Amino acid sequence: MAEWKLPADHPWNVDGPANRWRHAFKPASYSVVVEKRGANWEEWDFDMPIRDNGEPGDGKKHFDGFWSLLNALAVGLMSAADTEHGKHRRRFERVRPIKHGFFHALRTLFMLPVRAVQFLIALLGWMRTILKLLDSGDALRKIAILLDLGLATIWGLLCNWWKISRHSLDALDDMEMRDFLRRYGARESSVNSPVIGSIYDAVFAQVGGDPAKENFAAGAGLRSMLRILLGYKHSMFFKMQAGMGDTVFTPLYEVLKARGVKFRYFHQVRAIELSEDKKSVARVRIGRQVTLRDGRTEYDPLVTVKGLGCWPSEAQWDQIEEAAQIQAGGYNLENPQSGWADREELVLRKREGEEEEGELVFDRVVLGISIGAFRFICPELIAANAKFKAMVDHVLTVRTEAIQLWMKPDLAGLGWKGAPAVFGNFIDPMNTWADMSHLLPREDLKPTEDIHSVAYLCGPMPDSVPPDDVSASAHVRQSAEAVTAELARSFWTDTATPVGGFNPALVAMEYLRWNVTPSERYVLTVAGSTKHRLAPGDSGFKNLTLAGDWTSNGWNAGCVEATVMSGMLASHAISGYPKRKDIAYVDGP
């Protein structure tokens, strides 16, 4: 974003380059997780404070949110005591006098290493006593769960401090996160609370897309929670002001293209082959899928919508010679098993001496394809290197599914009573909803379409669904009908039909998506898998560098942040730039 050269009339070219990202990303501090209690759903609202501690991307570490989090928890505790039944008030009166001086004393004690552990142990005991007072009353129950989870986390970190100090939080990754919380004292109601459920939902943490097989490694889970809660800059969440492709990937694409990087679309890697000694990559076989029209040498992937370069949901068919044949046959060029025949095979060879005219050669290969495809394109690497094989065997992936709904009522007209939110821990498989109505000004919509809100719904997709487009789309349709019916009953109450269920007449447009091909699958971080991840510069082959959120990258969870960190580590492995110390959080906490 910092190097993106915007045209003068670009909608985000406001207030100069320094503020560009503030127009592309807006703070979104409000989120909701829901809990099924009996026949009804109950909301947990979180409105995290805006912090004056820098900007995302400034490269500085800020991990000072611990004190503000404790303060917010104490204020919530006092407020809950005041608003619950009168019988609880007197019990908390003895806590009130220490409220104002407590955090200053706590900070001071934490600065004294010798007394820090003693103090924390005493604090944990005191907090556990407080928990006994919080078992009744809704607001108090929620505070109790948050306290319980916090105490179990602190105690678990203390008990494993020696391992963590030597090996980072990765030392905890052989344990599943819920098992970790149980081991260090969290109650079952806390372990299975919507707070934890929403964390699992955020990383699609279902092995095989099965809700009964949720799995998230403890170290990666705790790292994600602590960095998000305690290390966020300005706002805990930001909402992109256009689609992710248009807000994140268009800048990356345009900056790289301006630097001279060449992109070749509609090419699929079919095989990566090794040298005779099995120590380096000798050849990369690539299938060229289409022919460009009118003598084009480059495919232009972007369309312009209201001044933004956007990635369309399907190919720019007017640039492709075989467009009519592909569309008539229903071939999905993103699926290597679609049955479409390549136009030709290109073979890239490792440079050895002088190359022949027209020969395609390379000095180094950067493998940035997702690990889900490796069994198909890297069988030689898997057979030749035990560590590479272990990574492919243990770093699992899951399918995902989604639907986007452009609806006629606005958010209030759906029956939603709160502010625009990201909403988690709902029914599987589409367990997450995000209101994205703020994107409507970026859409190329006609007034006659009468659209006033946009909803994105997503979640893991079971491996049991056949991978063909007909079966997968039918499953996504069924998932969407189930989740919208439940939303209509409980949250979008003005969309319900007289006989129950969601009124489909309120939907003006929709887009269904299923990610079932090997390279589309989401990368999981299951217990026991982190130690098998390879670092970008440690592929096991002389001229091969790795890049992707599936590598060992300092975050080790499926997110854009981990991908960027991996890319920076790959660059460091090749060129020494950037310096490792300049990659924020790559070595902790």
C-alpha cells in the first residue's frame, strides 16, 4: 500500500500517500459472537477501544495492551456487579476500594522479576475465589468465563515458561488449544464458550470439514489471541473498503508489475522435477491452458469499477481465443481435473552454462503454491526428502464454502438490532456472517436493483461432498438455505416468511463459492503439525525457496499476515533483505 502509485482521480488518493491506507481500511471495533442457550441464541457484544499506538504496517512492535485489557476487565466486573441482582453488590464492595490503585500496583510488581511470579500466583488464587461469586446472572457469567479463560492462559504460560522462552509458543503446539485450557484449570463451560468457538471458526479449524473434529494447536491459537488482543494497533479489526482482491492484491500486483515482474495467467504447474542427485530442482513443467487473442502477449486481469482496479469473478473472455469452447463445456480452468487439455507444455530448466535461444531457464524456484497441491505436483520432492514429506503429511488443509447476498432491505430492515458487525460461532457449516453493506458505494449497481445491504457468509466445507461443481454448488445452496433460515428465526427477524424460514424474494443478487481444488483449500494448524513446517529458506533443496502461510513463518496460522511474513522470510533467504529483525513478530512473542 505504501508504494502504490494511485492516479489523481483514484477514490483513495486523498490527503496524500501517508493516509492512503486509512481510506482503504476503516476501523471496525465492534464484533458479536453468539451462543445457543436452550432454544434461543444469546449475543456476546465486543466493542474494543481505539488505541493511539501507531499504524498497521509501520513495522513497530506494540505489545502493551495487557494493562488496558486488565483495566477494561475490571471496569466490566464492577459494572456487572452494579447491574446484576442486589445480592451480588455487597460481595463486590470489598473489591471496589482497590479498583483505582490496583493496576498501578500491578504494573509496579510486574517490573520486579523476583516478585512477579509470586504475585501472579497469588493473583490467580484471588481471581479463582472471585469466580465463585460469578456463577449466576448473565453479565456476571460472561465475565466469569472471560476471567476463567484468562487465568487458565496465564497459568499455562507460567507453567511452560521455560519451554516457551527457549522455543517460543511453538513449544505448546503439540497440544490442542482446548486441551491446553482444560489442563491449566479452565472450566468446561469456558472451554466450550462462544469466545473460543469463534476463534476456531475464524481459522476454519475443522479437520475434513467435520464440526466434531475441531483442532487448533495451542501455541498458534494463543499467539493469535494474544497478538490480536494485546498487540493490535489503532483498531483490533479493520474493514476493507472494497473486496480483498481489490484492496490487498491489486496494490501488490500493480507495484510488482511496475517493478518489472512478469505475470503469466492461465498457466498451471503440472510437475516439479529434481536433478539426478535429488538435491535441487532441475525442471518445472507448466501447462499453458489458453491462447490469447489478437496477438496479445499479456493477459489483463483487472476490470475498472468506479476508479478501482478489481478482480472479476470469471475470466476476461474477450481476451481468450478458446472462450466459447470453455464456456460451452463448463470447464473450470482453476481445477486441474476439469478435463480441459493444455494448449502446450512449457518446460523450465535449471540454468547450466549457456542456454539455447528461446529456452526457458531459471536460477531459483520460489514455491508459493498452497501445500494442498503438493501431492499432485511434488511427488519427487516428497519421495526424496523425509522432512518435506513430513510437512505434506502433517500440515492439513480444509475445503471452504461461502455465499454473498445482495439484499433489498438495509441492515435494520432485516431485523438486526445492533450496529454493523462481524458475527461468529453460528451454525455449521456457514458459521460466520459479516455485514459488508459499506461496500455498496464501490459496487456498480443500478438504482432499479434496489439493493441496500450485503451479507457475506462462510465456513468449512465437508470433504464428504463430491468435488464436482454440480455437487459442490448444490451443497453450498443447501448450507445457505439452512443458515439464512436460522438467521431469519433469530436475528434477521423481518425476513421471516409466515410459515418460517427466510424470504428469498428479498435477495436481489447472490454469488456462491466452493473452494475444493487442491490449491484452494485453507491451511490448518492442527496439534502436532507445527514442528513439521519448513521455513522458507529451509526447503531441503538447494535452489528451492518456500513461501506461504503453510511454512514456518512466525505466526503459523492461516491469514494474510502469516503469508506476508513468509514472503519476507523468503526474500531474506534469497537476498538478505529485509533483515530478520525487521520482520515484526517473526521471533515472538
